[in-house]
Amino acid sequence: MTGLTVRDLKVVFDGFVAVGGVDLDVPAGDVRFIIGPNGAGKTTLVDAITGLARATGTVTFDGQELLGRKVHRIARLGVGRTFQNSTVFEELTVLQNLDIAAGWHRGPLTLLRRRTSIPPRVQAALETIRLTAVRDQLAGTLPHGQKQWLEIGMLLVQDAKLFLLDEPVAGMSHEERDATGELLGELSRDHTVVVIEHDMDFLRRFARTVTVMHAGRILSEGTVAEVQADPRVQEVYLGHSVEA
Amino acid sequence: MTTLQDPVIAPDPTIQPATRRFGAGTGSRAVIGFGLAAVALFGLAPVVLGDFRLGLLAKYLCLAIVAVGIGLAWGRGGMLTLGQGVFFGLGGYAMAMHLKLTDAGPGQLPDFMQLYGQLDTLPWWWKPFASPAFALAATVLLPMLVALLLGLLIFRRRVRGAYFAILSQALCAALAIFLIGQQGTTGGTNGLTDIQGFFGYDLNDPLNRRTVYFVVAAALLAVLGIAWQLMRSRYGELLVAVRDGEERVRFLGYDPANVKLVAYVVAAGMAGLAGALFVPAVGIISPAMIGVVPSIEFVIGVAVGGRAGLVGPALGAIAVAWARTALSERLPSAWTYFEGLLFILPVVFLPGGLASLAVLLRRRTAKKEVAA
Ligand SMILES: Nc1ncnc2c1ncn2[C@@H]1O[C@H](COP(=O)(O)OP(=O)(O)O)[C@@H](O)[C@H]1O
Ligand SMILES: [Mg+2]
């Protein structure tokens, strides 16, 4: 089966159950939003899938078991992620950031030489994320929104097939949100996209399917309309957020 | 995608591409830089400096070679290598053992072994060092091998930061203590002293000592060339990425342990080479030159010069060594305090070292030009 399959995933920190038995199916090509109150375990779920948090259960992506593999091995299987706080390499330029992201498979001879031209996939990603004009700027000098796009660009050149984006539009302006939403739509043509997000307006506009997490478990799942109509979801959000 | 706006950001004159900021610049600038350094080292210094001062400079250049490696591993790779004395010592002892054996002549024991009088045959681990090829290769390859094994253990286990620094120091102390304890076979506290010849050349001859200086200067240029290529290569960019976001790099499919290992091993090789050249330049290698204190002193020069640059570490090492000689001749007791200050000041007030002063100045002039 293609796409992401999670079965009975549990993450326990010192006796505290952060993720308590999650089942999740994200078919290839989906744009899945995962929502839920702070502390619901959304980030921890992504941490477990990408090898950062120790977990039990099974997680397969395109038929390959991920649990028990090292972080960099999971990345090489086509699983890419971003972080809540952007983590680009601030002392390097936009171009260098992308070039590094495109390079894990490079051999020693390529690594020991200088980059003489811009690799085609890096050029294509620069255009997709609209950063061509600032490619020689240090990533640390970019405004917040562009840093997040750079992160998405890094996943593109990394050849990730599954994008796990942790609150990518937090702190973005309205225009930046719209642009990011359209970027997600474009990505979903040949990628599977999972977005953790709080913003309900953004969710309504760009989600294809939604999973609601609460206290380490899946509370509800379905289309945006189905999830909004679910009384359990309304209860968790005390009515206001979902209606907002 | 049409709504994703093209960013309208005016080019900022103070922001330069990272390669320039880091001082491992473009090809033509580098050629000019190497040319100037070569003129200074091969043309100027031998003319203006007498034999004694040139000998001192040879010693400082050895320390500069260590510093270039530290610049790579610490400045670019973020590994606070407070234990380069281990590799400097391995290179130095490998060279000194060979030179002691040739000084003694075929079949003879080195003088200190006869003096302590407990041995009538050469220890087995001395024997290969009679071969010049083996000894020369060992000066660089032995430190690199040790660094490889240590690095595999250390980086795979994600030892870093202060723990890495403390571990490095402990290794220095351990090697120094081991050497002191084996007086009969290593010369103990005295080390290997009174080196007379260097591959058939008499080191008491001032002309030959000048030649040693030229060898050291050529080695420094070669080491700078290697560091320059590493820093400007894709590997150099990756190394900076690992320094600034080791965990992030993992999610891009790299194992940062391997990335760090390369810089660590190269830096160890440079320290080994420096130790090997130190022996003919100074005539001695002893535990006092490879222990905890000298290992810290290697790093001080790099911090003063600016750790992330190419030439900063080398210039800093030379400047600090020169200041040490000048000051401790006049005020022996003051040097220790001054040295402490030298370490603290750049770390607190000028993390980029003296090299960053130049960048700051350039930025100020750039700003003035824009304002004008
Ligand atoms: N490394 C950790 N150690 C201990 N507890 C953690 C750790 N990471 C997360 N948690 C806890 O797990 C719960 C879920 O956190 P998280 O997944 O970050 O929530 P969300 O992303 O949904 O806001 C929180 O209560 C958090 O405090
Ligand atoms: Mg979170």
C-alpha cells in the first residue's frame, strides 16, 4: 500500500503518554491536516514517524517500516519534515541551504569540489518557492515567511515524497498564508502532504482531509465539513475555534 | 502560484555571500593571497630576520599549522578541539624517534636508553621507526588513524560541546602521563632531546636550520591550500550546516557523525605534521609540549585570530606565540594572566576574533558609501 500507514503508535515520556495508540492512514497524494489543542501530541506524532522520538507500534511509508530506523535513514526513504520554529542554516545562503538539502547521495569526489553551477532541481525549487531573487542572501536575513518556504524548498530538492509540515503558516501574514496554501496544493500533485495547523480558516480553504487529535489520541477524522459537524470535536474546542 | 509574491528586498551591501564572509574567497583572490603569503614567508622573512629569529618563526609556523586544523574542526565544524596536543605529540614523537635512531647510528640504542641503562635491545615498537618512509608516513597517518577511531566512538555517541572538550583534554593528560611514566623507552619528562640531524643534514649548521624553516613554511602553505579547498567545497558548506544545526542535517539524510569525522581527522593530520616539523625546528619534543596547557594554547591563538576564517587561525597562532616570547622574556609572571585574558576577551567580546574586526571595518565603510 502506498502512502503513510500508522498502527497503534505509542510514545511515552517518563511515564507520560504523549501519543497513546494512534492509527492513521494518509493515502498517496492526500493533503491531510492534523489539528488539535496544544499538547495534543501532534508534534510528537511527527517526531515518532521521523525517528526523533522513540515509539512502539508500526509506521510504514510506501511499504517500508520506519520505526527503529535512524533519522537519516528515514529521511533517505523519502520522508521529509519541517519544524515549528524554522531551522534553516542561517549562516549559509538560500542557495547553499538548498544545495545541501539536495545532496545526501553525493559521493566524496563531488563533496570535495566546489559547486560550479546550480543543480537543475535546486533551480526549479528556487522558482517554485519564489526565492530566486534572494538566492545569494544569508538565510538568517530572510523574513519568517520566506524561511518557511525555504524549508519547503529544501524538502523538494531532498526528494521527499512525504512532507510533514509542523505549523508552517504560524506567524505568517494573510498573503503569505494564501501563497503557502497554493504551494501546498501544487505540491500535492506528486507528494503526500501532512500539515499540522491551528488556523481554522487556513484549514477550511486548503485541507482535503482532516484528523483531529486530543490528549494523544485520534478524536475524529474525515472531510472538513464532517469534522466540524462532529460534536466531540466541538466539545474539545469549546465550540469557538471550530466555528470561528 | 501567482499570489506568491516576488520578494522586494533591496540588496543589502553589508550582506555578502557566505563564502566571502568566511574568508575562503574566490579563485583569483585566493591566488593573490597565497602569492602574498609566499612572498612574505620565502622572500621577506629570511631576508629581514636573523638566524635566531627565523628559527623562532619556524616554531611559530608549526603552531600555525595546528591552528589551521583547529580552524577547520572548531571554526567550521563546531568541535572545540582542546586536545590537539595528542596528535601534535604523536607526530612529534614519530619524527623524533626516527631522528634519534639515525643520530645513534645503525644497531645502536638512542643515547637516553643507554643512559637509563635498563635496555640492551630496542623495544619492538621503536623498530619500524628506523625506516624513514615509515616514520614520515606515521607522523601524519598515525594521528589520523587515532582520530578516526576516537571520532567514531565520540561522534557516533553524540558526545559534543563541553563534554567533547573535556574528553579531549583528558586524552592529552593521559598521553602526557603515559609518556612520563615510560622513561626508559620514551625519555619520560625530558622527552626526546638533543636531536642532531635531519635526514642526513646536521641541524647545528645554521644553513640547514634555514632549510628547515623553508620546509615548515612550505608545509604551512600546503596545509592552508588543503583547508581552503575544503572550506570552499560542498563539504565545507555541509560542515557549517552541521555546526549550526547538527540535528537538522540528519533530517536531510546525512549522518553528521561522518561529516564531523572528516574535519576532525584532517585537523589531526595537520597537528601531526606540525609536531613532526616542530622536532627539527626546535630540536626537542617532550610531554610538556603536548599536554593540557599547550593544547589550550593552540586554541587560544585560533580564538584570537578568528576561528571561522582561513588565515585568521594561523595569524592568531603566530601572534600569540610571538607575544608570549616577547612578554615572557620581560615579565615572565605576567604572561599567564595575559594569556587567560587573551582567551576570554575574544570569546566574550569578539567571537569572530581579529578577523571579524576587518569585516566590521569593511561594513562601516560600505555603510558610509551608501549614505554618501
Ligand atoms: N521530549 C519530551 N519530554 C517530555 N514530554 C514531552 C516531550 N515532548 C513533548 N512532550 C509532551 O507531550 C505532549 C504533547 O506535546 P506535542 O506533541 O508537542 O503537542 P502538540 O504539538 O500537539 O502541541 C505535551 O504535553 C508535551 O509537554
Ligand atoms: Mg506542536
